[in-house]
Amino acid sequence: MHNFKKVGGIVLFIALCVVISGMFNFMLVPYSYIRVDVHNIQEKKYDDLYIGTSHGKAGINPLEVDKITGRKSTNLCLGGEYLEDSYFLIKEAVRHHKPKRIIYEADPGYWVTKPSQNTDYNMIYREFPPSLVKVEYYIAKNLSADFRNTIFPWYMCRNQYTAIPSIIKTKLSQEYKNYGTKVFKAENQSYEEEGFVHINRMKGVPKSKDNLILWDEAKVYQGNLEYFKKLVQYCKKNDIELIAITTPIPQETLEQYAEHYDDANKYFSKLMNQYNITYYNFNYMEEKEIDRSSDAFSDYDGHMYGDAAQNFSRILGKYLNRK
Amino acid sequence: MSLISMKFLLFVLIAVIGYYSIPKKFQWVWLLILSYIYYASSGIKIVFFILFSTITTYTAGILLHKISTCHAENQDTNRSFRKQQIISQKRLIVVTTLILNFGMLGILKYTNFVIDIFNHISGNQITFFNFLLPLGISFYTFQSMGYLLDVYWERYKPEFNFFRFALFVSFFPQILQGPISRFDHLAHQLFEQHTFNWAQAEVAVQRILWGFFKKMVLADNAAMFVDGIFNRYQEFPGLSIIAVLGYSIQLYGDFSGGIDVVIGIAGLFGITLKENFKQPFFARSISDFWHRWHITLGTWMKDYIFYPISLSKGMSRFGKFAKKTFGKKVGRTLPICAANIVVFLVVGIWHGAAWKFIIYGLYNGLIIAFSGLMAANYQKWKKACHINDKSKLWIVFQIVRTFILVNISWFFDRADSVRQALIMMKNAVTHFEITSLLNGSILETGKSVQNFSIIILIILLFGCAIVFMVSFIQENKIAVQQVLISRPVMIRWAVYLMLLFALPILGQPPTSSGGFIYAQF
């Protein structure tokens, strides 16, 4: 009887913690367009999937590419998406519908850094519905990480406390229930169809160099290499074509840090060649139609403005048609 | 497997459930298996090192005992010759084992330091080795060598069961950052049969929560601007004092928090580990500080370095010489001072392979030695100034004085080099302006960290206030945990909920690799 009371007390305490944590989760975790991206791969059938980083998100407009390729594609790139995230995104997509081709946008900066525990850390994982893929993703990403990521899923969003009223309002709206995207429309950017983020030109906003992470082969994050190999094997096993690209960056940045970018290009070319993967590094392609001036980019790191991305997407389409 | 990882919490949960579910006589076997799984999870290669230490120490312990028992059985034949033979045999075994184990530690930890010195002196460019540094090697080496010396001095009999001894060396909660346990205190607890006890488990969980609170709310918040200032010390000369005060908070929260977690986890298995901290910032002298900070390292040093040196023949000769030269009083104190300097030199070297750690150790040793030499003068001066030793004002003065002296040593501990430490110390005196605390420059120090703001400073002060309050109560000999456990369940729940939710709400992600600073030792 004594033990029963004790166990009952503990269960009650845990239940209380779960309820409080659930409340925080609702209040602090904002509605993000990853929810829409993940919903898309569950509901729609795509021929091509783009995975990669914010460069890909802002640089590839699937609708424009599709006009050239005649296929149907969606953009699953994301700022803070490392290869381990991309790998599980693909697995989740395949669970619903197997694509024919995957286009991996390789950003050298993401290969020489580790995923850091910031707001992006669990953004993709969080939106996955319960499944074995999610369990596998959890083991890969969260089991060795800080226990607060698991016990308090809102932990990385705790600094959003000032946005609590708007988060609650959004989550209670029809827009949220219907996976709407109007809520993501802001002055500087908007989320458009099929996962493309259109960055708007803003007058008087200085261009940042803060996000620039330079290539250094000695710092290559082994986790990326490991998941790249896994991705290659997974695509091979499932008969999915894998192509790698690197989106253009401003010519000014490329020239200023030529040595770093040249080394990165050599590294990726060698790596892709080793796995027999077609690799297009658009910084080194003699493609006159690409606008490489800093006018085409919102920063020196290489995030394209929406109009430049439309143009680049059409060029990308032509290259993808070559295969 | 970091102590703050989900993997570790699950590991502990499975370990505890298994521990109380299996037949009690196998509990220690279960702990041994888990300890090796835990250790191997960081790399199968490093298991070799702990096995090496275990095998050599175990074998030495058995041999020492065998030699002693043989001697006891053969007391009739040529006793004095035989005794000498026994002593030299035992000494050979001990010295060999000490060389093997400390040699291993030395090679892995200090080779590159020696190469660096050699390169500087000779102008050569010998390349550094990329040695694997096994998890907790400093801790388990000291623990097993303590056992070896105790057996050598016949303080207790050796452990005859190899696997039991292996558990003593590898017991998983403490292997990462101590405390450094003694065989006669820990071993019998490991091998005893334990029954699950709700009250004991609650106390253990309390301790774990409290440890995480100190680590995540205190240490990790402090680290945000401490790292900012130490990494860019030239940009913030006026904040050197703030940096070192912050480091005090960070190091205490990190190390003592980690130890709380370790003690709590051991408590879940019914095992009581030695305390490693006893309100160190209430210390009234540096010597007192080292009786309250990293206590198990301090007592290890006292028992295995200080006393053997103080009682050695060489030191006795030095004592006689000192008495003749400097008089009785000083002559009696000088050997103790010398032993203290050696002890703290070793403490410095133990902390890491760098000149700054050597200076850190020597600084502490010299202060203690100087205090020892001046003790009689201090008494005279106090008498002359009519200072009452027990007056509160005097005690506060002593605490503040010690705190300042300790903080000076932290410059060497935290800075990247001796040069940086000296520059920051100079800045602390020449560039300190009270306005630098109020003009917002402190917020600039954490610029590289997302969302760094005044709120973090407020959280840090709040955390400090809580920890100070608890420490103050403990300093007044009130057992906070026992007080809490005697409260009604609703009050306890409220406290636990607040502590638990403080971790994600007020805490920051860890900045040091592996989560805890001392986990890299």
C-alpha cells in the first residue's frame, strides 16, 4: 500500500510536469514553415526534392525549375538544416512517396560547423509525425544531446516569451490548422509555394557579412560526412538519383576568399566524384545568365533576392535537364 | 556520455531499475558491467587504459600482501635481514606500479607540454603527438594509486577479487569528475546488498536536481559573458574583475554542480560518496579554502604527498638544518611550508599541462607556506590591534580577503596563458572603472551568443542569491535536504517543480565540451 501510494505520487508528479511542459510547448514553439514543408511531403507526390541550407531555401524556386524540367518538385532546404536532418527528411518523404531525384545543396559553411543547440536545433524533428523514422531521428539527434531537448521540447524556444500572445493566436487560427502560409509574409521575405522563401529588396538595409563561415578542410564535421554516405547509400538502395549543387555567392565574396572557396570546390568535387554523383558548383560554372553582382544578394554570404532566385532556378532547371 | 545527455539519464534509469530487480548478490556485478559499458561508450580503445591501471594496481596489491604474509610466517630465520629484503621488495613493487600508472598519465597528458618546452629551448620543431586522453584518467589513476599506497602501508588488506577491484576503479558515476574515493570508504558500499529506499531515492533525486540547477542556471549563464571577456580580454580591459568573479561563479556551479549530480546518482544505488565541497566561499584562509574546495583531491594530496614528504628522512634533515639556521620556531615550520609548496605544485600540474597551471599551484602553495611562516606574527599583530578572532567583522574580513586571493588564482586557471592572466590582472587594477559595469559594455561581451541580454545577468544574480542562501544555511550546520524532506508533500513538489522547470527556463546550453569543465581532466 505504501509503495502504491509512492508510485501513484510519482506518476501524478510526472503527469503534472507533462501538462505544464505541454502548455509551454503550445505557448513558446512558434508556427514555422517547416510544418508546411513536412505536410507537403506527406500529402503530395514529388519527382524532385531539394535539401540543403538557407542558401537553397532562398535560391531555388521549385515552380520555376519545374517549368523547365516538366517535373514536380518541392524545396525542403532550411537554415540550420544539417545533413542528418536532410537524411531524415528524405526518409520521411519516402515513407509517403518515393521521389525520383534528390538535389542536395551543399553549403561549405555547414560542413565545417556542428549543429549548435539554438532555436533551429529541433525545428525539423519537432514537425515529424510519430513514426519509426521519427524514433530513428530522435536516437540520432537527441539521445546524446542535452536532456532538456527531450524533456522540455520548448526549451530552445524559451526566448520567444515576448511572442507568446501571437504564437497562441496563430495556433488557434484556421490558418494554422490548414497549413496556411500567409502568416509567414513579412516585409523582408515571404514563404511561397513549394517551400521557396522569396527575399525582398529592402531599401537602406545594410548587407551583412556576419553569417559567413569560411571553409577549412581540417574542420570538416565528421557527422556530415557520415550522413552524406548514409544518404548516398539510401538513395542507391531506393533507386533515387542524387545530384549535388552549390548555389552562387556574390563574386565579391568569392574573390575576397578565393582560396577557401577553391579548396571547398576541390573537396566537394573529389567527394562527389568518389561516389559518382553529379556536382554543379554554380560559382565556377561559366554561366553568363547568373547575376553574380552583390545586387543579386541580400548579404555577402550568398542569400539571393527573390528575383535573382527566379533567374537562377531557371538555369538550374536547364542543368537538371541535362541528366 | 555526458552527464547532461538524455542517453545518460536513460542509462541511469535502466541501471537503477536493473540494480533493484536482480538478486542482491549480483548487484555489484551489474554495477561493474554498467561501469564498463559507460566507459566503453566513449570509445572502446580507452578501455585498455583503465584495464591497464586496474590490472597493475590489483596485481601489485596482491603481491604486497603476499610478501607481508610470507614475512609473518617466516619470522624465525634471520629476522632483520629478511625484514630489509621484504621492505625493498615491497618498495620495488610500489615504485614500479606508481611509475607505470603515473607514467601513463604523464605520457598521455604532459608529453606535448614537454615537447613544447624543448622546442622553445632548443629551437627545434618536434611535432606534437596526437594522444588519446582517456576519460577521467586523472581521477581513476589517483584513486587506484591511493589504494596501492594504503595497501603498501598496510592500512587495509588488498581486494582479492579482481572484478570487485575493477568496480572500485571504474564505478561509473564518479569516473568522469570524481570525487576521488578511498577504498576503505567506497568498496564495502559497492559490494553490500542494497534495498530500494524511497526516502534515500528522494534525497538522491533532490541532489541531482540541485546539481543541474547549479550547473545550468549558475555556471552556464556565467560562462556566456566570462567566455566573452576572457576570449576578447583586450577589448574589455575594464571588465577583468567581472570576468574573474564570473569565473568563480561558473567554476563553482560547474564543478560542485557536477559533483552533486554524481553524488545523487550514487545515492540512487544506496552508495554514499565523499563530499567534495563544503561552502568554499565561506573559507577564512587559503588553507581553509582547500579544505572546502575539491576536498577529496586535497585529502589525497595530504595523505599521499604531504605526509610522506613531511615525514621523509630528507625533510627531517632539512628540519634540523632549518632549526639550527633560523631558530626553533621557523625551523619547525619550514619543512611543512616546503611540503605544502610541493603539494600545490602537484595540484597545479594535475590541473593541466601548461605553465599557467603550475603558477596557479605554486601561487596557492606559496600563500599557504607564507601564512604558516607568519602565523606567530599574525597572532602578535592581532593582539596588538585588539582584534577579536571571533568577531563577525573579522570573520567577514577574512572571508573577503580569502575570496580575493582565490580570485587572483582563477586568472591563471581560466586565462589561455600566463601572459593573458598577467595582463588581465594588471587591467583589473589599472583599468577598472565602476562605470564599465553600468555603461552596457558587459552586454557586449556576450554579443556572439544569441539573445544575450540583461535578463541573463538578472537570472545569474537570482541563481547566485539562491545558492548563497542555501550555502549560508548549510554553513550554519542546517541540513537543507533533511529539512526539505520533512516538509509536506505539496511543498516538496512545489520546490522540485520550480527546480526542474528552472533548468530549461533559466538555464543555458553548456559551452564547454562534454558539458562539464572537470570532465576533461
